[in-house]
Amino acid sequence: MTTIGEMGEDALIHLFATRLPNTDAALLGPGDDAAVLSVDGDLVVSSDVLIEGRHFRREWSTAADVGWRAAMQNIVDIDAMGAVPTALQVTLAAPPDTDVKWVLGFADGLREACEPHGVGVVGGDLSGASEIAISVTALGETHGVNPVTRADATPGDSVAVSGPLGAAAAGLALLAAGVGDGLEAIGLFLRPRPLIGAGLEAALRGATAMMDVSDGLLRDAGRIARASQCGIAIDSAAVPVHPAATQAARVLGVAALPWALTGGEDHSLLATFPPGAFLPDGWTLVGVVASDFPGVRVDGAIPDALGWDHFAS
């Protein structure tokens, strides 16, 4: 095994960069003090972080899985604005005794996630640390389409999601229980597969507010409600539960619906649309924007649980 400490910074950076995806938007990519991008329309920027032991475990995830996840959860944030993702900046900090193969596998995962969408890794940084920490900044462009924020949902709007929910949370539950090896839900937890482009299509169909479901449908619906100063009523019977979550629920002897309501990390999109608007293909109506209460309600009641809290113990 060759460690990153033994290899040296310059050699590692060069080898890492050779594994990264490219993008036509890059006028100048990795290797200089900064990247230079060509932008069509407004620039859209989002950042996210992954910390070993809190967001991923190496005993569960390959390096490529972590790279895929780091890329995908940031690409979808750009899509959730109705914009087109074009590039990522990636910072990786790791202990000096980390195997070089892990770092290269991480780069391979980034490439596997990015290349189908024309997204490149145009720069970033590599550093030493006591644990693996990954920070990704995603860049996108609007191509003249107005970005869709969380703040413009209006009472009477329809509430919809772009895909079935609960698979990632089900996969996490299977891993934690040490069962279900090979089940689809585990793969979808390690490598979420949202439909990239759903956000742009929703924007073109008139979506009034939108975000990606990263922390649970109910928690993220509450964020749209708070930003838009309204309420969101969810009909639990209408929420699409991913078949992989249903399969996992049978294995564990539990109900799948709570995963779909509060699980998060499927990274499907949640959006509101004007009354009577035709939803894009694949979207499912799950509720309505209300004016007579704040926050989120499920079947008319305040939910007991909302989803992932990044600062909970």
C-alpha cells in the first residue's frame, strides 16, 4: 500500500487530476490557481460537505461510492434551482496514512457521476486532516431561465415530488441492521440516482418553489413553507414509496412510509406548481400549499418527526 503521505502532495495532485471529468464550460481547468469558466446566463452556486463517520463510513462505502455521492448531492442542488449543472470544485482532506488507491477511487466515483451530465471537476484542493472531509462547490448556469427559489409558493399551489422516496433511508436501515446484502435499497443509499434535469423541466412548467429532498420530505417541505410564509399539507397516501423501500421494509418487518416521509438522501425534487398546471412526466402530486396554518401538516396533523437534523446528537 502506498499512502498519500508517502506519495507527496504534487505527485498526488497530478495523479488525482488525471482521473477527473472534464467539461466544455471550462476555459481553464485544474492545475492553476483558479479555474476559468464560460457561463450562459446567470451563475448558480451551491456547496455541501461530507464528513467521515457522520455522512459516510468506509466499512459501508467504497471510495467510488463516496465520490459519486459527493458529486450527485451537489449536482442536484443546481438542478433544484431550475439551472443546468456544469462544474464542481472539490476539496478532499484526508489523513496522511490514507491509501492512494482510496483517493483515486474517490476520483473515479466523481467521474462516474459527473460525465453523463457533462459536468467537470475544474479545481479544488487536497489537504491533510485527522479524518476524511470532503467539500464540494457546484456551479451551474441558467441559460436565461429564472432560478426557482424556495420562497414563492402560493396558497392553492400543488405540491409534487419528482420521484419515489424512501430508498436511501431504507438502505441505511439495512446497513445498520447488518442485513439485506445486495438489496437495491443499499445501492441507492450508497449511490443515489435522482433524475437530473427534472428541475429544469419543472421550471419550464412554471414551478413556483423548489428544492431537493435531502433531509426528508417533511423537513424540506417545512423549509419551503417557512421561506414562502405559508403552510404545506401533505397527503401521506399520495406519497410515492420507492419499491426498494417496500422490499427493505418486508425484510426488517417495519413500515416503509416513514422512510418516504422523513428519510431523505434520495435527492428527488420537491416543488410547488400553480393550480391546474400540468406536472412534468414522473412527478407525483402529494399535497397542497395552504394559508390557514404555518409549517407542514401530514393528513391534517402536526407530524411527530420531520427528518434529518445535521446538529442533532
